[in-house]
Amino acid sequence: MTTVEHKLAVLSAIAERFNKERLTWAVGASLLLYLKGRTDTFHDIDIMVMSSDIERIKGIMSGLGTIQPPNPNAQYKTKHFIECTVEGVEIDIMAGFAIVNDGVEYDCSLKESEIAGGILINGQRVPLHSLERWRYYYELMGRTEKAQMIEAPPRRPSVRK
């Protein structure tokens, strides 16, 4: 199994648990770019969730892997940020995601209306966050190279599993 296949297998295990609990969630950041064919690589799995589901999500994630101690970053004022490791794969879970830009805090919380479809990975439905929203988030973060990946045509076809 390749590294990417392993990461996607971990994602499908998380998806199985989240979907069974009927949680509202979506994949974002570099994994979203990978799944949409905008990049050939991704480092970790970034998942956006609803703040109302955070306690159930903590329980699920502690059963699947190891939750890391908090490591705050001044650029973000996210209400709930969970870093964990599942089978060697880094997972970042964000509820109440907020980005600070020029001293202004921007609420980037997941909204159901911003879930833009999904894909099946190993038989599990994985909802995908809006590419347009992530272009905006990357601009707020000053990560212009990532925003440009979204604006450019896909480098390869979207992942279909």
C-alpha cells in the first residue's frame, strides 16, 4: 500500500465513524486540493466539523488514535482545533475555524451550504468543502500559491475511488 493509499484508508475509517454518527463534516485544505486534482501531494488530513459535534468527535478520534496536546497559532482563533495521529497519519480537525488577518478575525466555520458534494473512498462517503471557500481562506492566510492552485485548471483528474 502506498503512503497516499494508507492516508485515504485512514480517512475512510474516519468517514465510516463520522457518517455512522450522522455528523456534519467536510474535507478541506491540501487534501481537498489533492482530491480535486489541483495538487499531486498532501501532508495531512484536514477536516472541518460543526462546533455542536465536537464532544462526539473527540470521543471518536480518541478511539481511533492519539490526540495531541494543543499547539496554538496566533494566526488562527479556531474555537476547537484537534490534532491527532491515526495509524501514523496526522489529522487536524477544526470546529469554529477562524483566521486572523491584519488584526481582524474572520469566521470560517463550516456551513452545510458550503459542502460541495463528496466522493466515495473505500466505500465511504467523504464530503468535500467548497474549493471557492478554500481559495478565500488561503488568501486570508497569505498562502497565495495555494489560492492560485484553485484558480488554475486541475493538474490531473479528480480522485475517484
